[in-house]
Amino acid sequence: MSIRRLTGTTAFRQALIYVGLLLASLGLALGGVKIIAERSIEAESENAITAEIEGLAAVYGQRGLPALVNEIERRSAQPYRGGIYLLVNPLGERLAGNLAGWEGPPTVQEGSIAFSVEPPGEAQVRAQARTFALEGGYVLMVGRTLAAQDGFQRALNRGLLIAFIGALVIGIAGGLILARETERRIEAMNVAIDRVRAGALEVRLPQRRGGGDEFDRLASQINRLLAESEALIRGMRQVTDDVAHDLRTPLQRLHTRLEDALALQGEGPARDMIEAALDDLDRLLRLFRTVLLINTAESGSPKQSFQDVSLTAIAADACELYEAVLEDIGLELETDLEADIRLAGHGALLAQAIANLLDNAAKFTPRGGKVTVRLTAGDPAVVTVSDTGPGIPRERRDEVRRRFTRLDSARETPGHGLGLALVDAVARLHGGHLELDDAAPGLVARLVLARNPIHRW
């Protein structure tokens, strides 16, 4: 199952929506954590600066300027290891500290000031500081570099990025897994529906044991509908089969009596009427035989008598039977039959199916046309009958597989719309199917047959 197909499913799109909401929630939560952490670090730095200023002011008040200079020099002996110090006189001249000096007359500013410093051999870093006025016009600046805060922010940003990427990958992977599971269940339903459309009325949509989700509820509803449809269709077929079966015997007797009457009748209008009646009875009896054959094939009972048969010989016999017929109506027959293709099947039904395809080609191919029969080996084996007639419109190709279905263009030709229905039933009996395609011009009919081993039921 392709990734493109999975990403186009509703389940995957819903999973992406969920992932988007999850990422948005995660972004809000981590953004809040980031803001709180940054403000907490800034507040801690402010408190540390304030405490240092108060301590140094106490040293100045208690022990004088020399003691303050000594203390600042001691604290700034390791330049820029977190602490920033500067003590200037009223003229702005540096007395102590790890800053180069003060530009212009010293001033005391309210709140924190921000600037950048470049420790020896290190990259430039941000810093914040506060100023404090001492008695005598001296000004003290105490601050902290923000390297730790910047490092934390970079680490937090990396964490946010990793969290977002991780959530996105997990979300997409989860969406693909969910989409694959959903697609698998839908595909199983589609396979079952295709089998029902192909005539396997007993097939039902799969349901998980003990499951009660929306798919199982939908499958349960559809299965009930299929059961009702199966009962209705089987009932209709049974009525048709019963009528065909019950009428066949009396019609056969009538046919015999008409033949006897014909033998006793001399030339004249009465004889012509008896012959016309016999022709009508023959067509009616063929109709009943075909209906019964379709019912037999659809019931699956012929599988009990499956034998190892030569599909090559069956196809060759059918072609030989129709070769003269096609020649008489001005059609060319071309055959290409691979040798010795054998399978487990019902020889009579396979012969009838191939004959029906040839009969259809003979009916609808205009004089001067061509009918081609090919038999190709493999599993499945394929019998292909193509002609140069008008073909069947694409939108009607499923419809013509049903009983008593005839196209408007075929109303003037003999038949009852049962030929392809029988071919389709025989194909499904042998584990295959009937394909109808465009020969451009004409129709290509492929009788696809599984080469199963012989089973006994």
C-alpha cells in the first residue's frame, strides 16, 4: 500500500489535525515554561546584584574607601566570571573593578542597565548591572554577565525544537499506522463487496470478534442488508428455476407431439405453422436449459464432479465447431492456443462458456470481420475471444453479465440475454471471472480460470 494512498486517507488527515493541536498545546506549555524560567533567572540575578551592592556599600560605610577598593579588586580578580564591578571617583576615573572605565561624568541610573562585554579570549556576552551612589561623589556599578541565561535559553530552544520534531514524527508515524489499519479494514470490506457484485451472494463484510466500533456497526448494517438482498435474489432465481424446470417436461412432450404431427402432415399452411411452432419451442427449451445451467453453475454443485480436463482440447473443439459457421457468414477465425493447458474443472460447462463467447462474436461481428481466439497458460489460464464488432459500452459491461440483459443494439438479433451470464457463472465456478474490454474496434472477452487442483466435496 503506497504512502501516497495512505496520506490521502481521512484517518491520516484526522491524525495530522490531532498532531497540529498537540503541537500547538505543547508550544503554549513550553513557551510558558520558557517565560517563567527566564523571569525567574532575571529576578535571581537582580536579587544577587542588589545584595552585592548593599554589602559593598556597608564595607564603604564601615571601613572607608581603601577597604572598598581592596574588596572590589578581590572580587574582580577573575575577570568576568559572572561578576562585573566598577568603582569610579567623581571625575569618572576608574579606582577599582574589571571594567575599563566610565565614559564621561558618572551618573546613577534607575533600574538595571544592559550592555555587552568581551572577556579576554572569549566571545562577547550580554550583561546587566545597577549603579549606586556612595558618599563623596563616588559611584559603584555591580552587575552580572548573562552567559548562563543565554546558555539556558539556547538549551531550552533546542529542547523545544527536539520536542516539536519528536511530536511531529510520532504523530505522523501514528497517523500512518492508524491510516494503514483503517485502510486495511476498508480494503477488506471492498474485497467482500466486489465478491458480492461478482455474484457471491453469501459473502459478508468482515467484523472483528467482540468489536463494536463504527466499522463493525457499519459492517453489521450492511451485512443485514446483504442477507435480505441474498434472500430476495435467491428467491427470484428459485422461482425462475422452478418455472424452467416444471415447464421443461411438458414443453418437451409438446415438442414431441408436434414432431409426430409434422410427420403426419402433408404440405400446406398447417405444416408451416407446425414448423414455426417447433422453432419457437426449440428456442424456449434452449432458454430453459440455459437458465438451469446458470443455476447449476451458481450453486457450486458441479465442483463435486471436477476432473482434470484439457482446456486446450476444449477450446480447440469449440473453434472447430464454429469455424464453418463463421466462414458461412463471411467471418475469419484466427486461433492461437497454447498446447496442453490442463486444469481442474467441469468440461461440459467450460465448453458451453467458450461456445457462448464464440456465438456472441458471430452474432455481432459484421461480414468481413475477424474473430480471434487465444489461450494462454499460467495461473490463472485465460481464454480470450475478440472480435471486430461494435463492442459493448464501458458503462454497460457489468450490466450485461446479468440474466436477461440485452443492449438496445441487440434487440433484433436472436437470443435472450443469458449467454454472458452463463459465461460469468462458469468463470466464478472455476475460481475466476469474466473480463470485458475494448478491442478498438470490437469486444475483448477474457475467460479467466484458476488452475486449482481437483477437490472432492
